[in-house]
Amino acid sequence: MSENNAASEEKTFVKEKKSLDPRVALAIMIVMVCCALCIGANKAWKKNRVSVDAAYIAWEDNIQQRVETAYNLLTVAGRYLPAEDAQLASVRGDLKTMEAADMTDRDSAGETFLTDAQALLAKLASNQTVQSDSRDNMYVTLMLPQAVEQCSNSAAKAAYNAAAQSFNDGLHSFSGLLARLTGIDFAPTLTVSALE
């Protein structure tokens, strides 16, 4: 009889120890696979974003060159032109916008600066007082025009736009969709001017 009790208790124990419902197990497995896919996509697209970020830094360096050139130009021009001079004010406005936070505004001001700087340099070069000062005349006729020319290269902007566009196109894939669901955003692109 005791053997029957032991066998009965064992059967009861086996019945109480139920396995996980297969539907619940399947649901847990699907959730885990989805999480793994999303985490993997996020990590992969973060790595892909590195080339866009590197191209952005190169573009940022180009804008910084324009900022430095604008400061130098304003320093020389401030010695010869009144503060309310229209061309001086234009370059000053370009400088202020190039130092702003918005990428698109900074890019647009950087493009406008190139034109405004040329106009201001031409005005300074024709100024008799500038011509009589050998140091400032050298700045106005040689050094500053060369600095404006050096920072007018739009290769960094084109390289950034190409990297951003390639990245953005990839985000339309399935893995890109998963990456966007986990917080990966499209890279902004810059407007290409008609002069480029």
C-alpha cells in the first residue's frame, strides 16, 4: 500500500509540475527575436552613421574657416569703413548666422558670405586709405582674397551630402526601419546652390 501511495504522490507531483504553455513560449520567443533584431539593427546603423558624422566634421571645419576669414576681414574693414556700411553689415550678419546652431542656416550664410566677402574686399581694395597702408593693402589684395578662395571649396559639403543621402537611402530598408524604431534618425542634407 505504501508503494501505491508513493506512486500516487509521484503522479500528483508530475501533474502539478506543468510545462509552459507552448503558445506563451512561442510569444516569448517572438518577443526575444524582435528585440534582438532591433538591437542589432540599432548597433549596425550607429556604425553606419560614423561616416556621415566624419563628413559632417569636415563640413564643419569648412564653415569654421569661413568664420575665421570673416573675423579677419571685419577686423581690417573696421579700420576703414563706418559701422553702418552696408557691405560691412552684410558680412557681420553672415558671421553671426554662421555661428548659429542651425545647420541649414549656417550653410546658407556660409554661401552668402563668399559673395559678400568678395564685394567687401573689392570696396576695400579701391579705398585710397587702404592703398596707402602697405600692411592692410597686402591683407586686402593678397591674404584675405586667398583665404576667401581657400574656404570657398564646396567639396566638404558635397561629400557630406553624398554620405547623408546614402545613409538615408539605406534607412528605407527593413533593417533601417528597425533602426528608426529604436531612435536612429535620418541625417539632414544641405541645399546645393546653383553655383556649385
